[in-house]
Amino acid sequence: METITLRYETGSAFANALAAFLANTEGFNVIEKKTTTKRKRKTNYELTLEACKEADEGKGTVFTDFEDFKRHIHAL
């Protein structure tokens, strides 16, 4: 027995009809593997652009010195 892999859009009428046809055909065994869309992770470039945009909008935090920074971190 050989294996055939088909990838298709779940809303495709043709693909659904083809899957139904093959499931009802002798000698074919249809195994469905449902995939979920993965959340796209932002690249470092995208994160940097967002940080630059926030800095331009004045959304950043300004520390007077390193001790001020450490107090802020420990307060979180």
C-alpha cells in the first residue's frame, strides 16, 4: 500500500468532495489530520521597531541612575 498526502483549505468544496469520494472508494483509507494555525512569533526586528515606536511616543521609562533602575526592577 502507498501513501498520498493532500494539503487543502478546509473550506474548499472540491477538496471536501474529493475526500468524501476517496473515503467511499474501495481500497482507500482516509486518515484526517487536523492542523491548527500557530500564533506567529514576532521577530527581533519587529520587536525592535515596536520599541522604537514606543520610545518616539514617549512611552518608555527614564531612570535617573542604575540604582533607580534596580529599585524599579525589584518593585515588579
